[in-house]
Amino acid sequence: MNNSPKRGEPSTTWSTKVQKDTDGELYIVLPDDLTDKLNWLPGDIIEFDETEMLGDVFDDTGFTLRNLTQEKDERFSGHIYNTE
């Protein structure tokens, strides 16, 4: 049985539950191993976009995340981050 990711799929996936704060605002907590791997720091500005995820059995909604702080920070220019 081949458990390797399909072409174009990430080799590692994370999932988390959407939570609600006392004001009714929704949020998620990113796992430490994910933020460590991406070198994301507390206070970074993260943008998220809703995406459609096509599955073999059903379609679902997912999100993509971008670290705008790193994109604007010259320390990271020219660096390629390997998440594998």
C-alpha cells in the first residue's frame, strides 16, 4: 500500500478545531510543531483565505494561511522554507 502523498499534496497535514472566545469571535490555535517548522512567531500577522478542498468522497471547505509579517520582513527575503 502506498501511503505517500499524491502529486501536489503536502506531505504533512494539520487539523484544528474552530473555537469561540467570550465575545463570540472565532479563532484557531495552530499546533506548536507547525509554527516551529514555519518559523512563525507570536505577534506575526497571519492572513487566511477560504478554499474549496476536493475529496474522493466529498468536497469540503478549508483555509490557506500566509504569514504577512515574514513576507514584509527583509530577513526572510530570498529564503526558501522546506516544510517536508
